[in-house]
Amino acid sequence: MFSGLLAPAEAATLLASGRSFSVAGDARLLEALPAGNWIGGSIPYFVTEQGGECSRDKVFLSEVPTFGKTPQIRFYARSDLPRIFLDAPENGFSLIIIPAFSQAHADFASNAPEYEDAFMKPLAGWVAGVHLDDLGKVAPVVANGQRKMLSDAAAVVMHVELPPEKSAHIDIVNLFRPGEGSVITFAETGFSAGDCLIDGRPGNLADHLLQTQADTRLPLVADYCGAHINVSIRSIDAAARRVEFYAPVFAGMEYRLAAPMGDYVEGFALAVPAGGHASSAVFSCNCILNYLHCGLEGRRVGALTGPATFGEVAYQLLNQTLVYMTVDG
Amino acid sequence: MAESVTSIDRLLNVGSPWQIGDVQLTTGGRRVDIWIVADRGRSWFGRGQRLPSPSESVVWRHSNLCGMPCYIHVPMLAVGQFGDVPWAGDAKIPFTYALRQEILTLLAEGVSFQSVCKLLDLPLTDLWKYKYAFERGQAEEAQGGEAQGGEGGGLPDVEHIVWESLLDGRIEIDVHTLSLKLLITRLRAQFKTINDPGVRQIKVRELHRYFERHRQALGGEIAQLRHHQQSNREITNV
């Protein structure tokens, strides 16, 4: 299974071969690629076997195991997203790419856990973005290779059916752990918050983060039955006393600011030993914030390679987390 | 001895048609052995109230008596005729029902195997034997099948209280699958806000459906549910 960064011409040859791929690269390059069994999303940041790399001239291809079958690829508009798990094959997996800042992004982020059959069938993927220099100027896009179409509004999904003896498994690597600070809970689900409960008492998150001089490169972390799920802090508006997030905080969940972390690369090597189960992953992606805050550019991070994204999907939207999928059996 | 035996009869709740045949304290009072035999008028193949020899006996470790490890000796031929009395057990499992209930309660509270052994003064090998038998379904077979409804593969029936208990947080299990961690978290959050029994049952069925669908990957989680299922039954029985 091929996985790596290629020049557009090399990528075009592979995509025209009939094999199936997930593609990441600059929107201009995606648009020029030939039709084929592939989905794509815009992003110029990658984690390769040689280390983190930013490139507007190359595309990252992850071959998708389809075992001789043609995958079903389709766009999901915001109103179609609740069907995503129902449309997935009974035995297989689905890969999703969502354009950042779109309505589909907002809807999926807030509601995916409530979709019919959520968590019943494997769903992995990522949120397409742009070069940080282009933030606010260019809209992220996703691509349907079978139809050779781009969209900045709908998500694109590849549904793959597996033979009965095969099964797909999705897992995450999150090096952040809840810190020793206050427990924060919110009354409402949303991408921003102000008033909340801090250690059970009414408070304001923006005030709290500023007063405690919190390192806002660290995410808020919630414990989902042992899985640590991050919500990354995008900005603090001191005047409006509100905090913006890269994923929604959920009403009723208990969050803590993550504990400071040592060197990401060293921590990652401990969490994902070389030659372990994760090293056989057929798909993985990591977060642009890990790429930036943890200084991954030019540094090798184990065997898990892929795009550095504006959000990761493992059944639901995640932040500052590595997602990977294996196919066993 | 007759008076003390009568007191221990009461202490252990041994009643007709059974009685205490003998009680022996080892030197230094570090262990108590109790023989239970048929009472007057009952006998097996003429053996009657005679204390069985070791080769004719089954020995179960019972709940500690006054801090001392307690062993119950019964005639091998009588095993299976005691019913669900707390001092009895099954031929293949080295513990009485009462001690099994204690073990399962501690394990359900998240106490480690090593700590259970330390707290109850049990050999680790015996506890592993019990766990092995339990997970192979021998415990259920010895008790005549799933008392509260079961189905193939050891998955508790959807009607069993263990599912609702998992969702309302009365019990916890170690989960190793990301999708199940996320699903339980979401269902628990919903359970907190739902009072209607019908809607709660829908959530229970969703969780059960997940387990059915992913049964092959959830051996560890299902074994823990069965521990809780067994614990619940034994609490009811004893």
C-alpha cells in the first residue's frame, strides 16, 4: 500500500491506475489531478517519513485498501450528513474529508455523535484547510475524484466494503492528559463559550484563562470513558469575555486544561512503538496544531504519516490528536 | 463440641437436611475446617453421617470466619444437592457461593486481582481458576444456565439490568475500543436527561446492538459484563 508525498505528475500516474487513494494537497493541485477512485482535501502541511513538511507543490497519497472492489464516493451536503453511518457498508469503513469553516464542518462537529448508527461503523478522516498565510483569503476545498469535482461546502466520503474476514479499526494517539487545574463544564454545546462552571461555581472561561495565564496552546481535555478527547483553543476575546474553539465543547462534559507536555516526538515514540500495531495503519492524519506547537517541521514522528490537518475525525471531530486506521484479518 | 457445632450451624446457616459433622481448628488458629454432612435420617449409599475421607470430599474455600481462612468439606456425592445456600459451591470452582459473591463485588468495584487475593487471603492461582471457569461459562453451566436470561456467546440478554447499570454509571468496565468509549460517553450523557423508561430502553438496546455487532472484538468487555451479571445474580440468590 503506497503512502507518501509525490510530485503531481507521479501522483497522476498512480491515480489513473484504478487503485483507490486519499489525497491531500494544495487546492490548485487537486483540481489538476485526473479522475479516479480518490477523495481529496486541501492542505499544504504533511508529516512524512522524513519529517514534517510544508509544500504547495506536492500531494500526499494514502492508498486505500479496497480488495478489488470499487469504493463508493459521494459528497454529503450539510443536510445529508446525518445519513453518513447509515450509508456506510455493513462491514467496511468510511473516510471523510470536510472543508474547514463550512456549514458541513460546523454541523458534523456538533452533531456527529448523535447521527443514526454513530460509532457502529468505522469512520475516520480529516478537516481540509489552507496555508496559514491564506487564512481568511482562500476557502478550503474537498474533492471527489470519481466526478472530478471540488466543493467548499460539502464533505466528501469514500465508503469501502471489506471482505467478511476483514475488519477496520480506528484509534487515536493523544499525548495530552488532563492537568491538575479546575474542572470546567458548560451549559451548552458550541464552538465558543463564556460563562461556565469552574469547579462547580459560576465563572467565565475567558476571565479564568487570562487570570491564570493559561498556555492556550494546550487544549481542554475531557475523559470519554478512558479516551482523552481534546478541544483546542482558537482565541480569547477578552472584551467579549468569550473563548473560541476549533471543535465544540459539549454540554455536561467535564474539561480540564491539559497538563504541559514534554517533547512531542519523544512522547510519541513512547506511545507508538516502532513495529507496533499502529505501524500497520492504512490511514493516518495528525493535527496542524501539533505540527506547529510541537515543532514537527523537519522532524520524524514514527511511522504514522499523512496530512497535518485542521481537525481530525475518528467517528467525531477531534483536535490536536493523531488518528489512524488499521485493517485486520 | 456439640454446643459449638450448633453455634456454627447457625453462623453458617446450615439447616436440615444438612448439619455440621465436625469443626477443626489448626494449631495456632490459622485455619478452620468444617465438615457438612447429612443430618439424621439421610444417607447416601449407606455412608450417612460418617465424615467423608479426603478422596470422597469436595473442599471449598468459604468467607473468612473470625479472620481465619475457612474451608467447607462436603461429600462428593452430595454436590449439586445443596441448592443456593451460601456455604455451598460447584464441583469445578474452588469457592463457595458466598465467597464468590465477595470476590465479584470487589472486582466489580475495580479492585485488582492481586488486591482481592490480599484482602481475602486467597491464593492467586485459585482466583485465576475461578476467572477461567467463569469466562468459559462453566460457572453458568454449574448453576443450570443463565438464570436471568442469556444468549449465545455469553452476551447478557438485552433485558438484563447490567446494561442499564452500565449506562447510569452504577457499574464501570474497562473499555479498550475507541468507538465503545465514545458511545458509552454519549449514551450516559443522554441517560442523565432521560426519565422515560421507554426512551431509556431504546438507549439500552442501542448499546446492546453495538455489543452484538462487535462481539468478536469485545471479549474483554463482555467478560466484565458477565462478571457483573454473575455478581448481580449471586447477590439476589444469597
